[in-house]
Amino acid sequence: MVTRQGLEPGDMAPGLLIGDKVQIGAGARLGGHVVIHAEVTIGAAARIGDHAQIRERARIGAGATIGGFVSVDPEVVVGERASVQTRCYLARGTTVEEDAFLGPDVTIANDETMGRHPPGAPLRGALLRRACRVGAGVTIRPGVEVGEEAFVAAGAVVVADVPSRAVVMGVPARVVREVPDEDLLERWR
């Protein structure tokens, strides 16, 4: 494990910048020009793509993938083996549980008022449960929960909770069917 004190260039990848008290697990791979802010934890064998930014106190689980140009806000949690593809934005307060998949350009919001709230008002990120799958270009509103093994089709706008194993699509996203047994993660390991 690597622990650093102070903001300094790192030697694990070209252009890497690492903040105070960052912990990087054994076998983690970092792309070029990654910025990792203070007190971030990156688990063993995690992969961080080129130009990703991981903000203060975020936690990236073992074996997780954070794609290129992804922005992970402060205090976000990404579980083990989760896959967050290129150009996603994970807002503060978001939790992505283990084995979840987020396609490219997923945006998760956390502020219903877009900055028009009193100082210190809590922000609500989304909760993406174990093994859910979220397609490319999806937008998820603050405080939404996407259930375990749920499937959100590409381009959907998720404005309400998605039940476990539900398949949702559209703007706004609506339930269209259930994820069949043969598509559950346990069948693909």
C-alpha cells in the first residue's frame, strides 16, 4: 500500500497528482494525468483511467474500474468490482455498491435546488445497489435508489426509485418488465 503526505506528483503514472493521506492498494493501476485528492482510498487491483479525478475522502473498492475522464466527488463510495465507464459524474453522497455497472456518460445529481439552499443543507446522492446496470447517457436525480440487479436502459432519466430487478427505460424512466433469471449476475460469474 502507498501512503503519501502533501500534494505531490506521483510516480505510478505520467502526470499523476496525489493529495495528503491517499492510500492505494497493491496492484492498483492508474492512468495518465489522474488527480487523486486528500484522504482517498483506492482498493487493491482497482483501475483508474486517464484524466480521472477522485475527490476528497472518496473510497474506491478492490477490483473496481473508474474509466477515463470520470469525476468522483467527495465522499463517494464505489464498491468492489464495480465498473464506472468513461466520462461519468458521481455527485457527493453517491454510493455505487459492488458489481454495479455504469455505462459511459452517466450523470448522478445531488442537489434538487441547483445551489439555492442554505449553507450546510445536506445533499443527496443516489444509491446504486449491488449488481445494478445503468446504460450510457443515463441521468439520475438526487436521492434516487436503483435496486439490486435492476437495469436502466441507455438515455433514461431516472426521477424515482427503481425496484430490484426492474428494467426501466424512457424519459422519465418507467418499469417495462423484470430482469430474467438468466441475466442475474450469479449466472455470469
